[in-house]
Amino acid sequence: MSAEVQNGTGILYGITNGGSAITMLGYATFIFETTRAGHKFDLDAVKDHVHFDAALIAANAHIELDITWTPSGATRAAAAATAVFLSPLAKVTLANFKVTAFNGDWIYVGDEQLDLSQQVGKMSIKIRKYDDTAQNTSLTTTVSG
């Protein structure tokens, strides 16, 4: 499939890859519908003597990514087989997004949904990636033993 044509100012358009097909470990085939990222952190406010914010403390910064896709496959049965639910706190690895912040190891934090109706079936998932790489590595590693 050829890329869109843009004239004038270049814009970020669609869910684009970095030259290779986007992959989401754990799901064999899919058609992305939307990806929505939000940057979040814990915020504490320290008040002064007149109850104004005198200091703000931000910690535990992370990105939460909501992805919606259509399960797909070579056949209807193959498409249905890709509609799986992840285990709590499973690691999800994304690769080849043109927006490189989306690439890497993420943690499944719940709210995975499968929506079936008289329309195209959709799945969605919420995953999290911490800004601090050591924290993210620790939290995407399953403790054993």
C-alpha cells in the first residue's frame, strides 16, 4: 500500500510505521484502528501559609497507551483465534512505530475489551510504559521462583 501524498507542511498522518510492519507481541495479525497516548504522573502540591501552592512534586511519570484494533487473519477462524485476553501485568512489546515513543516494552494494566456487534469486531487494550528506563525494565520483568 502506498503512502499518502502531502503538499505544503508535512504532518503526522495515520498510524505509520518506521519502514517495517508494526508488531505487537502476543497478537499475530491485526489492523490498527487508533492509538491514543497520554503522559501521566503522580502530583503532590505543598501549600504555603496562605494555602497557595508553593511547590509541586511530580513523580512516577509514565505514558498510558490505549490501542484499538480489529483482529484479523487469513481466515475467519484465524481472525477469531487472535482475539485473546492477556494475563494481568503481561509484558507487551511494540515495534516499528514511526512515533518511536510507542516502541518498546509496555505493561498491560487492565481494561482489555473485545467488542462484538453486527459490525466489525474490535479489541482494545490499555498499556503503560514508565519514563524511567530502569523502573520500566523492572516492572516489565516477571518475578520467578
